[in-house]
Amino acid sequence: MTMYASFHPDGQTYVRAHTYGTDDPPILALDNPGGSLSVAVFSSTPVAEHRAFVAALLAAVAEYATAVDAWADARAVSLTKAA
């Protein structure tokens, strides 16, 4: 499956993990007034594939967080110099 989408979080964005114990796989949900995005696997997806996806997702989120911090720090320095 190929899908292209953009999700632009803002101050009204909620990020939630919907968990269902051991009955069904969890769902990661991002919601804001402009739209929503859900990430989930089918129950039929092999557990090893789901775990591999989660590991890749965690790595990407960590990289994203590091990049946001670097961008924000550089922006703060730039704004301070301009003042």
C-alpha cells in the first residue's frame, strides 16, 4: 500500500495511544481540528512485523525530537542575535 499524507500538529493536537489489553492491537492516534491520523496494524499482521515497525517508529521519533531541539535552539540563537 502506498499513501501520502501530511499532518501538521499545533497547540490543539492530541497524541494518544488507545490500548485494548491483549484483545486487540493498540492504535496510535493524532488528532487536531484539521484532521486525524491513526496508526495501527491488522490483528493478522505477524507480531514480529509489528514489533519491527514499532522499533523503527521509536527510532524515527527520537531522531525527529533531536532535530526539533537543534532547530529550536538555532532559531532561539538567531532571534536573540537579531534583537
